[in-house]
Amino acid sequence: MVTSRHAFTALALTTALAGTGCKPELEGRASLVRSDRVLAVQSSPAEVTLTGASSPAVRYTALYVGAGAVPDPAGLSFAFCTARKPLAVNSPVAPECLSPSGPGLEPIGSGASLQGAVPSDGCRMFGPSPSDPKPGEPPSRPADPDTTGGYYQPVRVLFPGEDGEPGYAVGVTRLDCGLGGATQEQILDFNNRYRPNENPAVDTFVLRRSDGHDEPFAEGADARLPVAPGERVTLQVSWAKCPVVAVCGDGICGIGEAATCTASSTGCTACPADCAPPEGCDAAAGGSSTGTMGAPASSAADCTLPHGCTGSEPYVSLDPAARAIVDRREAIRVSWFATDGEFEHDRTGRTEEEADDASSENAWTAPAAIGDVHVWVVVRDDRGGVGFREATIDVQP
Amino acid sequence: MNFRNRIAAVLAAAAATWGATSAAWAAPPAQASEQKPTGKLTKPPRLLKFFQAPYPESERAKAAVALAISIGADGKVVDATVVDSGGPAFDEAAVLAARQFEFEPAEIDGVPAPVRIQYRYDFVLTEAAPSAAPKAADFGGVVRDRKTGKPLAGVTVGLDAETTKTDENGRFRFEAAEPGTHSVTLSAAEFTPVGTEETLVAGRKYDATYDVDVPTEQPSPEEKVDFEIIVVDTVLEKSIASTSVSAEQGSRVAGTGGDVIKVVENLPGVARSSVGSGALVVWGAGAADTRVYVDDVHIPLLYHEGGFRSVIHSDLVQNVELEPGGYGAAHGRGLGGLVTVGLKPLEADGYHGSVAVDAIDGAASVRGSIGDKIRFAGAVRRSHLDWVLARVSSQDVGDFVPIPKYWDSQLRLAWVPRDGESVEIGSLLSSDRISRSLVESDPADTKRESKATGFERIYVRYQRHLDDGGTVTVTPFVGFDQSRVSNQFGAVSAVLDDQATLYGLRASWSGHPTEALGLTAGIDSEVVTNSLQRTGSVTEPPREGDIRVFGQAPSDKVNADQWRTVIAGLAPFAEADLALAGGRVHVLPGARLEPSVVSTSRRTPTDGDQPAVGLMHEDTHLEPRVAVRWSATDRIRLRAAVGVYHQPPLAEDLSAVFGNPGLAPGKAVHYLAGVEFQLSKPVSVGLTSFYSGQSDLVTRSPLPSPVTAQALVGGGLGRAYGTQILLRHDLSGRFFGWLSYSILRSERTDGGTKDYRPFDFDQTHVFTALASYDLGAGFEVGSRFRYSTGYPRTPVLGAAYDARTDSYEPVFGAHNSSRIPAFYQIDARVSKRFSFGQHTELEVYLDVQNVSNHGNPEEIVYNFDYTKKSYITGLPVLPVIGGKLTW
């Protein structure tokens, strides 16, 4: 994202961030959809645990949109990236995974939503558990976690780009690889209290007019509201308010809760009501639906996981500087997209400190031209979880 | 002990030994009838001319030869025979010598008459007195009219109380000047007396040139009569490729705001630093590879953050010297160049000071003495740009442009117990703060940065000029360096905190045991202890060689580490200056033994409760260096040098998490050759070609899965080669200036490969032309033109969408295969001096950077998906008005 302001011309200093002398205006807003794009890739479940040689199944759903008609999802090609990128490379994946095929890619399939088995060696490849060294050689450096203490299995999505060149998007599945470099007590505490990530979900999507009147968008294909040309409105999304302290029976398997607790599980609260597999979940048949936007039936693994909160979840992680287990809250980022008109901000959100506020809003100005404007809103938590919602604004006099 | 053959002739005894038997053997005809001859000796012969006999080479004992010498009536020796032998060799020598004698003839009865005398010739061998160590200096020179260059006759030259006058060639001489510091005065009817101070060393010959302004008309009160000194001395020249600029010239260069040390950026071999960066890149070496000294005290940087000002007040600076490579054995621990800031000697000439202010900062200095033996000087400077901008800008500029806040101070106190000896205590302090925030609607896009750096040095400097012409200097110092850099990109924070304590000692002796041999020997030791903390991504801060886009968010894969290091070196060094071929050729062999110890508190990352195990390794390197200087003619001088250099790893690279505790020192070999033509007295042109090959440089591990504690590895290679030209007109009359051009290539390899790619700060062409002219009436103008090739950058071929962070990440092409467009800029300066009395002066100046307001691209920026690119431009026209009051 590029700001469009000019610095005072009395001086100019180069910094690592931005802003030297005069910064030029550059074309394009991230929030304006002018071509076929992938706006999000959802992994369901959002996080899996790799144990032994298991390869848990995960469903991947891409939010693949275009400026006009919905692009053909058959052009989407998914593959697991199995190559580790060098330390100094900022890219989300190793460069060799940004290709149609190659030795670092394990194809999953094509389509807007499909199921794949996460490679079982993910924690060795992308986590804190590197391969055992050869005799006489020192061990490999473990991968660094992200700011939430997480590790991720990257998924490459190839889609038809502009001018015949392929476009690439990278989604992830969070991997529960345990703690690296922690003491035994910390590992026990973490194992007892950590809960896998749950994808955030949009609870309400509301259009607020200039007179303050709120009109919610309906779910699914009926999500449609009229707006006058040039009218400035406010769009607001909200998500679930997640309890900081787990309460058994609230339907959320929170920190410290488990279906069953053993004698050595300190700080554990047995709460089968919240932490047992969801009702009606038929693991053999693929389980019940847990995705959004009418996603098809979730993976079998989803049935074995207790459910989290679809908002700003509390979680625990190892603070690398303090070397202590700390309680955290997820930050939520909201990305706004439309095929026309102009958003005031491309992205909004709530920080970890603002987690109790479970909503975010953005102003949008309708275009002068009448017609349908497609709007998408994507909510992401900072543990890799994704949820999205679509609506249509009918610009008419 | 040297023996010389000498003959101690005893003459007085000769007259007393002639015997009573002497008789005239030829008498003048007597007058028969009038006077009856008595035959008595009325006047003895008197030796008028003695001839010294050569001491027989074969003989080492003393001897005496008795001779009978027949002297004629005309006083000439007719015959000499041996009466008593002293040995055949002595006999022969004595006879030969006696036959050369000439006498005033003897008189018998008042008439010259022949006589025969007996003469004893003594041969005595004595030890030669050892040549005494020279106790005086030979101080001479010429006084000239600066405008015409013609010598001035009849000028009274005073050396303290002693005076002499220049001859018709304008020359003067004090053959036996006392060593030490003297006041030199020049006076004549044509100009106001002027004076300076010279320090003379026993045994040396000085040939000073004094160029005096002789006004053609009565000077107005504003005009100042000054003069220029060029002192030519047979001192041990240590540098082959150095460029030195006096403070007087450096303060007048346009675009430097009167900061003497800023002139270094305009010297050949120095890359143009990007706007807002004070990094010094010399001959393709990294900024951390060039060592900076203030006299003998090592300091970590030359400029404050942002590059606006240097860290030393210009009033304390005598000169600044840049040696881009090939420097002598007295310095080391750097693979790049050497910058030496020479402080002015403290004088006992009353109280003086200055106050200066402009839009950026304010400064003050003072110097004086308590009696003749206690002298002091001090300076302080503080920035106020943030205060100024807050009052003149219409928006909160600090939100977008980090505004540096800095201060520095220097304090010197010297005791001069006698001429040629001094003890100085001093302190050098510097501090920089810079911070900025960019708050965005998306918290993940909010950026905050802050940087706090500073250093402190306390030193003692003892110096003594010895009677034999030598100089002893001892400088112990202690120092503290602080650096804390903190960046926040959304939830991703990066912190690097480094606190260092330094203990240093430099001691050296230099002298001239013989006229043709100069020697310098000494020891250079430094112990640095660091305490470091770092959190964040491995890629923040980025390293040279990292492929990235300006403003790109760092990776959110984070870690943390705390570690301590001790890096110690104790390097004895020695260097000689052999003057051959009558002083036309100087060969300067030198060597430096560089043992170093590197100790780290952790050899592996923290893992649970496992205790920390440290790592220590020792390296010893012999660094031979040799240089040759040949004055082919009086105007042409050729030079060449070769040297080996090592540099210990940086403490921040020794982290077991982010770096490698086992890093070894880097190595460089410098080769250079050049020629200098003295076209006229102030005009010279120099051409230097160089090659620097580097090895064992620290680079990123190329492995996708690096070995534990080896995120960085050694084995990187580097090379830089090129040619630089400097056409220089020294300050003479009203004008000085220079043209410098360098064409060079600097390259690196990355870990695991042998393929070279352009160094991140490579600049193929760097051209600087600057000039300053004194218009008279106190006005002075100056201008500077700079051109440089843009820095290399890695092109972006496309982008991939990171669905986790909703951002696009660039896909890069070949490393550093494109460049930012070239830079060019014109700066101008105009100043006016107002004189109030003999020492008080007010200077008002206008220093305008980028007069033409040319928008120079400084960095490449892209839109959100990297489909469009443009450039951030640097400084627009930047006028800085300032004033300085000096008394």
C-alpha cells in the first residue's frame, strides 16, 4: 500500500520505512478489483496437528473474483509447497514453488474448493523440528515461528493472470508443531493450554447510510442493497466476541478446557460439552459444514477438533524475548474489495489491544455509473485464519 | 667507536730543538773595511707554512721522527734528513712534509742566511669524537608575494627574538635553531607584520615557503591580510594514496554548511551516499570497513544520523585525511579505508571562541590558556531542526520524515611542561536520536521506528619531541558506544540493542636514526566488550546482499537472542622509510602483527534449561605492507603500495540465532599505483589505480536449512578495482578547488557461490568539481557539481499474492542487475565576512543545496501489486542561512 502524501520539502531523509523528499502517486488501489484475482485462501480446519506419519485432510477454498463475471474456478491449481525457503528471502514460499510444477510442489488438484492431505513432514520442513543430522554433522537450524508462535504449511495457488502469464497466490495451513527451545515446564503448560486456531467468520455485514440507518446484508445470494450514485455510505463487519476466560458450556473449547483431563494435565478443565466432536459430525462421511459462504462439507479432521471462537481468540504462545509463555489475543484485519467505487481505506482492523471491539468499518463512495458493484470483505486473524463474505450493491438513482 | 687518522702536530717544540750547533753554511759577503762579521745568529728562522704529513695507513701506533732541516737564505727548505728514525713509513712521511715547509729566513749578523735546524715531527693517533646527536634544526625558506609568486627581499624574519632579513632571492636561514616551538614573524614596510608558530625538531632541515598578501593599495578595514604556509619537511611520509584537506579549505566547500569533515564526501574514491545517510563507502568497501580516528582515538562514525553534520566541531579540526586504501602498518582492523581527523594544536595565544547558528543546529566553541603551560579548548553543538520545522511547516512533518536530533561536544585540556612535550586530556561525546510513526487504519500497516546512537571517549595523549629528532606518542583511551534500533511493522517488531565498552592504547615512537632512515614502531591495542539484545526477523535489519524492495515489510518469522562478546587485539607494528638515490626514492616497508581474540557467551541458541556454553577463538595474522615513492623529477612523483589487512567480525554478527559465533576475521589485500604531477606550485594532478581483493567476508548461509548457529557464514568474496583522478588547485591567492573523478567496480559473491554480482553500494562513476573564490571585501563564493552513477537494484519481474497477510511479495530478477538513474546536483555557497578589530569576525552565509532543484531519484517504489514503479526523489532545493561570530 502506498500513501499519497508529500513530505515537507525542507529536508528529506531516507528511512527503511518510506518517505523521502517527494513520494510519487502510483496507480492502483488494492481494494479495487479490476481483473481476475485471488483475494483469500481459506484452510479448513485452520490448524492441524501433525502426529507421526499422519497426513490430516484439509479443505482449501479460494476466493477467486473478477471485475465482471465470476472467473472459471477450473483455472485454479492447488499444490503443497514442500521446499523450504532460504532465511533471507522475504517471500511467503521458496521461489521454486512459484511455478506451474517442479520438485518442490505436491499437486492437490484444481477448482475453487478442494481437499488435500497435509504432508506429514511439515513440522520438520517448516517448523522447529528439523531432520536428524547425519552422523558427525551438526543439526539444522529450526525454522523461526511467526509473531504468534506459529508455523505454516504453504499452499501454492496458480490462476490465469493477465497477458497469459500465470498468477500466483499462497495460502497456508497452520501447523501445531509444539514449542521449540522451551523448558519442559513451558512445554507442558503450552500443551495443556494451547488450542488450535479457528477461522474467523463474519457475523454481520451492515450498510450504514449517512442518516445513521443500518441495513444488514443478507446471507448468500440475497446479499444485495441499493445505493445512489456518488452516495457515501459506511460498511461495517462484525465477528464473534470471544471470551477471555473459558466457560464450560459456552460452546467454545477455550484455553484450559479439554474433552478429558489426565492427572498430569495441570490447569486443565474437563469440558466434553465444549471440547468433544460436534454433534452430527460423521467423520466417515466428511463431517458437517463449518466453512463460510456455503462451503461444502468440511474435512474429516474437522470433526475430531474441538471448536474455537470465530472472532479474536485468546491463545498462548512463547515470547522469544522474555522466554515465557504469555497469554495473547488475536488481532483481526479486515480487507475490503469492490469492483467499483472507492473505499476510504484498503484495510482496517483491530489490534490485539483492541480485541474486545469485535467490529470494523470503512467508508465507501458509490461510483457515478449505475449498475451492480460486487463487494467482498475478508477477515483474517493473525494466526492464519480466514473468513469472507460477499455482497452486491445496486447503484441506482 | 669510529677512529679517524689524525696527526697532532707539535710545532712549538720545533723552534726550541734546533741545536746550538746550527751554523750558517752560506754567509752573505761582508763589508771588509767597515764591519768585522761576528757570525752570530741574530734572528732564528720562523715557520710560516706547515705541511701536514698524511698518517701512514699501515701504522696504528704513535711515532716521532727527528729531522735535520737545511733552510736557505730565502726561507725555503733545501734539504731534510732523518737524524732519529721513527720507522721507515714515518720517516718518509716526515721528510716529504718537511720539504714543503716555508720559513721566514734566519739572520746572521742581521742578514738573511742559510741555517740548519733540528726538527722533531710527532705522529699521534687519537680516537675521533663521536658525531654528536644534532642539537639544532636548520630552519630556512623563502618569502614571496602571494599574487605574483615573486620573492620578497628585505623582509625581516623573526624566530622568537632572533631576526634575519631575506636576501635578494627572498630567502632566509637560521642554521642553528633551537628545537621546539617558536613564533615566526614576517615584517616589512609593505605589509602588516604577520606571524605564525613553527615546531622545529633537532636534526631536521626545513624549507618553508611564506606567501604574503602585499596590498597594492591601502587595505580597507574589512580586508584581512593573511598568508599561507607550505612547509616542506623530510618527515616520514606514511601514506601513498591519501588526500588531505586543511580546515581552512574544507570549511569553504559549497554544500557542506561549513563543516570541515563533510569535505570527505567530495574526495576521490568516496561514493556518494544516498540522502539522509551518512554512510562512508570508500573504494567499494562497506561503511563498517572504514576506520575513523580523531588523532589516535578510534570513533565509530564520522557523521550524525542523516549525514547533515560531522561529530567533531570544525573549529577544533586542523585537517582531515582520507586514505582509501594501502595505508601503513600503524593502523589496521579494517578492510576499507582510513579517515584521520587531525585536531589543531592548542596554543597560548589568548582567548578565542565562536558562536554559530543556522536552520539545522547551533554551536559554540572556546579556546584559551592559563599562563603558557595550561591550554584548553572546547566545543558543543545541538540540533534544533525539529523545533524549526514545527514552527514553519503546515503539517506534522515528523510523521513522514524522520527528523534527526543530535548533539556533540569535545573538551581538551593540555599541559605543556616544556617545548616539544605535552600531556592532553580530552573527551569526545556524541548522541543521535531519530524517531517516526506512520499510523494507518490497518494496524498491520502501522509503522514505527526509532534509533538512538551515541559514543563517548575519554583519552589522555602524551607527546614528546625528542632531542634526537624522534617523537613519542602515547594515547590510552576508554569509550562507550550505544546503539538501539527499534522498528515496528504492524505486529512485527525488530530491536537491536548494542552497548559496548572500549579500552584502547596506541603508543608509538618515530625518528630518524640516520639521514636516510626513518623508523616508526609502536603498539595498537583495543579491547571491546559488547552486550547485545536482538529480537525480530533474521532479515531486519537487512544486510548487504539481501534482495529487497525499499519500504518492504520484513518477514514476520521472528526470534530473539541475548549475547555478550569480547573482541580484543594487541598489534605491534613497525615501519621504515628508506631514502635512496639521494632521497628521490623512498621505500617504506612495514609489518603489523595482529593477534586477536573473539569470545562469545553462547555458541548455540537457547534451548530450554540448557546452560549457555561460550566460544572463544584466537587468530594471529601477520600483515606485511610496503610502499614505494619515487620523485622522478621535481614535478613528477610515482608511488605504489601493497598491503594485507584483516578485520574482526562485528559483535552483532556473533549471535547464535541471527549470526554465527564462530566467524573468522575477514581479509583484504590492497594493490595500488599512481603518479602525481606538480603542474605548478598550487596545482597538481594525481592518478591512482587500485585493486582490493577481499575474502572470508560474512554472508548469509545459502542453505534453505542452515546449520544451527550458522545463519551467517564466512567465505564470501569481494573485489574492487578502478582508477581515480584528482586535479587540485590548493589555496593560493583567492582561489582553490578540485576536480575528482573515479571509475570503479565493486563486487561481491554470496555464500556458496563464486559468481560475482555488483556490491549494493557500487557506483561506477563519481565526479565532483568544486571551487571557491575570494571576491574581496569579505565576499566569498563557492560552487560544487556532483555526478554519480545510481546504486544497483534488483529488478522486480512480478509478484505473488500472500493470502495470509493480504499483501503482494515481489518476484525478483537477477541480483543487482539494474540501477537507479544517475544523480547530479549543483550546490552553491556565498558568504560575507565582517571584521571588527583584529580577531573578531562575523560571517554570514547562504548555502544552497541542489540549486537547480533537480529531482534526483533516490529509491524505487512500486504500487501495491508491483505492476507499476516510480522513483522517490531526494532533496529539492535546500537553502540554509547561517551565521558565525568568531573572536
